[in-house]
Amino acid sequence: MTPAPQSPPPGASPPPPPGYPVNQGWGAPPSGVGPNGEFVAPLSQTTQPYYVPQSVALSGPRYIKDWNDGEQIPWGYHREERVRKGEIISGAILFGVPYIISSWTASLGADLSSTTGESNPAGWLYLPVLGPFIEISKSDSAAANEFLVIDGLCQGIGAALFFHGLLSPRPILVRNDLALNVMVTPAPVGKDGTGMMFSGTF
């Protein structure tokens, strides 16, 4: 005689259906049974068995500046060319400050010459870079000549740095999600006109 099936005791996990593998996590663990016998969320659940690393394109540095052509480009980055901001800023300062002093000196000479009726003795200082060296040939003062040499050298070096930083961009690596994305789409202009609209992300 076949024994009658026995019901599970109160609070026990329900049996898996026929043919269902027991090792697949069927049924709540004992810790998932409440005091009143009702099933609650288990305290532990099966998680993903492997680790997926976060994308380098979202977690790496925004820019990689110590990179040279010929080196391998890391995944998640692309090559771009950017102007040399350090040279542009330092060159503008090194050129601008001495030239302001030179042009101010030339303007003082213009004011003095207007009262005496003579030509401006410092008129060449209006000319950047070359003006101080031309003015040396018209000066008999050793102190003034030293100032003019320093003035001309600073202006020349500053101008060279500025144009080198502007015209010789350096290659850097930029994260892909920070790339410049520009789109050109037609857009209405005025009442009946049609033009182009530039939009993008920077």
C-alpha cells in the first residue's frame, strides 16, 4: 500500500516541482520565513558570478597629455590636437608687458615733441620687436640701450612663444564621451528665410 503524501510542516520551504533541479535556489531559505509562517524576501540572493569592470571611457582621466605619436592609444580614448595654452599665455605676457612700456614711452616722446616741434625721439618704439633695436642706433645712453635690448628680446621671445603655441598644436588623448560633437541642421531665419544651425556637445 502506497503511503499517503505528508504535508510539509508549518514554516518549511515548499518542495520543488518534479524534475526541477534542487541546486537552482528553489524555495526560500530558513531565514526567509517570518515568525507567522509567511515567506519574506531571503537575506541572501544569488548574484552575478563574474565581475564586469567599469568602462575606461567613463572612469579614466579626462585628458592624457603625456602621450606622443606612435604610442598605443588606450581603449576608450581618441587622438586630438590642442593648442599649447602654456606657451600662448606665457608668450602673450612676455610680449605684452614690455610692448606696453615701449608704446607708453613712445607716447610720452610724442607729447614732448608736440611742444618743441621736433620729431618724436622714441617713435620707433611703437614698432613691436624691431622697434627697440632700431631705437638703439639713435640713443647715446648706455642705460637706455640696455633697457632697449632687454625690451626687444622679451618682445621677440614672447612673440615666438605665442605663435609657436598657436600654430604647433600638440597631440593629446581625449576620453570618447568628452569628444566634440557638432551637428549642422537647417533652421528657419526670420519670417520666410532658411539658414543653418550649429549644435553640439562640448
